[in-house]
Amino acid sequence: MAGPTFDDIPEEVPELLGGGGKVDQEALFRLYEQQRDLDDDAPISVRFVLARDLNKRLDKYLVDRVPFLSRTSIQRLVREEAVTVNGRIPKPSTNLRKGDEIIAILPPPPSTEIPAEDIPLDVLYEDDHLIVINKQDDIITHPARGNRTGTIINGLAWHFQHRSTGALSTVGEEFARPGVVHRLDRHTTGVMVFAKTETAHWRLAHQFEHRRTEKRYLAVVHGRLEPYADVIDVPLGKHMTVREKYAVRWDETGKPSVTIYRVREVYDKFTLVELELKTGRTHQIRVHLSHLGYPIAGDDMYGGSHVTKSDILIPPPSRREGVRGWVRTEEIMESRSALPSPLPEREGGAILLTRQALHSTLLGFVHPIDNRPMEFQAPLPPDMRDFILLLREHQFIARPNVAGAKTDIDALLR
């Protein structure tokens, strides 16, 4: 008798199914490993189309097709809306019929323990279900390419053993990324959330996947960015020749990518811009700004350059007032007087910024258990803070009043 058909598995995962139409655990492991190496957070899903009536519940059917997941785990996936039947959210008890289309997001298979390391973490919030941190520069989120140490995950393992209670969600453990709901680039700083339970993990992941989170970033870009606010709606995909890079792709490999930017402060040679992510593609902000011709300062991968003090110490602009919609110079000077002093005097050629000047300032989401709205802001790291203070001191032109801006820059500079 004919069994289920699998005629619409995504082209990038044709090897996912093994004998008897079952999901191959090793194949799934390899696919997640490849995604990890490519810094890709997209969930892996499988599509089943029933060729006959089975008179079987959804949870029992999926246990047969995904043998490394228990029935309890399958039921949890269904309840957390990681499974659809004919485009609708089903129940575990839903009876399947001929022609039904089942799409299931597959978590990584279960795995080994990650070594705990005493790595300093800036914890912004923690409860029994999640932990929010302010990520520092030059640290990756989870082990990759055979290196299982020196990451945030290792630091969190230590944190839970010695400073707190609980543990990270086991979702993603096989690929050394337990509890990882989203990521930031190695040299991007700012707010991140990690899940401590499986239920919290799936519910947070669902919010990120369905764009129900609020994500704001601050970046300093080369040049004077105009207009003061706009939507960048440009598809992105892997770079055609450079493995580590991403690029604007207008072909079938390009994925929809949307960023809203708002100019917060204008300097003579740079612009401070607030960015709101509507999608979460890898390197999205960096590629979008580079595409506009305003690469992020310090981002030499996408057209930016390292910043020296001599890049900032230039004669002040002759005009700082009288332009409509700008805050007057006296107001910014008063605001600045309450802030710490910028960097001490240095050699003019000293490099001030060797990484992309990009910081995740704000993250908002609904608590995965009690549905409370939550919002966190992360103070700027020292290099970006000093960079902006020096720009205010020597190159400030204006602070446009742009609707929709949300980040309290002065508070983050303190």
C-alpha cells in the first residue's frame, strides 16, 4: 500500500528523510551543523503530505516520522505552534486524512553537555524561565567549528552552577546551542535573551519567527545619512563568492529583509542612526546600510573603516543652528555637560574603533509564561560610548526630531 509522500521537501534539505520516510537524525544534525557554520538561525522544517487515510492522531503520526522525539516532545511542539496541518494550528489529537499537509519545525536532536567556564556576564534580568544579558564585544554566542569553549553558552553554564539556579533549555543542545533563541554577531554588542526551559524556548522562538518582538539598534555610519528616516526593503542572501559574507540578492536566493532607520544625531563625517528590525537576517543591518552607501564605522567586511582620533578631530562645522526640525546646539551642549568626559588625549593616529559600531540597544517581547510585556535596554560599551562622545565634542551638527525614535541615547551613554 502506498505510504506518505514527501514531494515538497525544501530543495536545501533533500537528504533529510531516511528509509521509510522517517527523518534521519544524523542528517538533521548535519544540517544544523551547516547552519551554525553559516551563522544562519532559520528553523529547519519538514513537509509531509498524506497519500491515504491513516486513521491516526497527529502526535502518533509524527512520532513514527521523527523517531528521536518522544510523544511528549511532539505534543509540546504541537502546543507551542511549531506544527501546522493544512496551514492551521492543530491539536495533538487531530485525526489525519488523505491530502492533509503537515509542516513541522524540527528541533536539533538532544546532545552532550557544554563545559562551564567562568566568563563575566552582564545580566540585565533573570527568572526561572529566561535570562537577559548585555553581550560584550569579541565573544560568540555558542560553540562553533569544533571550538566548544569561550562562548556565552559556556559562561551561562557556569553562571547557573555558581551564581544562580536552573539551566538553559535543552532545545538545541546537540549543536552546542542550548537555550539560544537568537544571536548577535561576534563583534556586535547589546541585549540578548536566552531560554531556561523548553516551554519558554519554543514560545520565545515563536515570537521571533513571527516578528512579534521589538528590536532596536544604534549604529554610527560613515557620512551624513539622508533622508532622516526610511524603510530599507531589500532581499538578502549568501554572498556569491565569499563564504562568510551576505549580500543583496535579487535572484531566487534572496530572502525578504526589512530595516527601518531613523537618524538620531548628525556629525560632520558620521551619523548616529537608530535601526528597527522587521526581519532578522544574518548581517542584515550591516549589509543594508552598506547597500545605501553608508557603511557602519569600523565594519571593514562591508565597506566601513577603522576609526582613529584624527578622523574626529576636525574643525567644527560653521553652521549648527537654524535648520528646521533640529535640536539647537545649546540643548545638546547642556545634555552633554551631564555626561562623562570622552576619551583622554591620545595620538591622533590611534585607532579608537576596530569593530562595527553596532549595538543592540533595546529588546522587547512578551514573557513566555505569564504574558507580561517586557523591554530591556543595554548601556553602550566603552568603545562606542567614547566614540559618540568625541563626535559630539568635535563634529556635532544636529539632532533631528524623527517620529518613532525610541532609544534614550543619553541614558545609554552614562
